[in-house]
Amino acid sequence: MSSAKIAEVPTVVEELKAFAELLETNRQLKLLFAGQIFSEAEKEKAFSAIQPLLKLSAQTDKFLKLIILHGHLSAIKEIITSSINVYNESQKKATAVVISPVALEKSYTERLKLALKDLTKRDVEIESEVDPSLLGGFIVKVGSTIYDSSIKGQLRMLKAELMR
């Protein structure tokens, strides 16, 4: 893949994310494109009608048409995640999802970013999620690796140990 095409990947991914959010908020569009009720021709005609409003790049437009017409729209979140992972791998980057019981302060996020960079040998982008059920600590997911230092995780391990 040429460097020009690789440079376009973040734009395509952001446009795919925006389209996925649109589908989540508009049930009728989701039924139209993801359902089996309408023919390929009807789906293509509907997509052509909303294209000007979406303002998609040519690459995203072509890719979305392909996904819709082949009936794979239900997997769009997985497609986005896989696209991000492949792009990050090629750019020596990683995305870390950090789940904590409260929102993390910026200084703590920066320290965590540096620690993960040392651990993974990649530039790390942090995505934060809040889950009050963790009670304390946090969970970090980097690719297929999960680091669980949450109190909930510790209690789960203790319970498993006691159940033996």
C-alpha cells in the first residue's frame, strides 16, 4: 500500500465511525441497510440519495457501498476496530482502552501513556471509559492483552481461589 493511501486511513476510519453512529441513532436507516427486507438495488438507491449529506471521501463511499451491498453492515463495528488495529500495527501505534471507576485526570493519563509506551514499545493512544462497578483500580486493554488491577477483578480472582 502506498504511503498516500496509508495516510488516508484515519480519515476513512473516522468517516466509518460517524456512519456507524448515524446507524445507531437512526433505527430506520439501520433497518434499511442492515436488514434483508430491501433488495441490493433499493439499498444502493437509498445510499445514493443520502451520499451528498454524508460528505464522505471517495474511498469511504466505495467501501461503505461494498459493505452494504454484500450484507456485512451488521459487522461495521468489528470492521472499524480491525481497520484501526491494522493501521496502528503498520504505524507502530497502539490504542489502550482504560476502564476506571471515575474519570482519570489528565496528568494520570499522561503517566499511564508513558508507562504503556515503555511496555508495548509503541506510541499509545488512550481511550477512557468509566465503569463505577469497578470500585477502585482500573482495567487496561491493549490489543488482545488485558491488565486488570481493579478491586472488582481482585475480588473475582479471590472468589475463584476460594471456590477451589
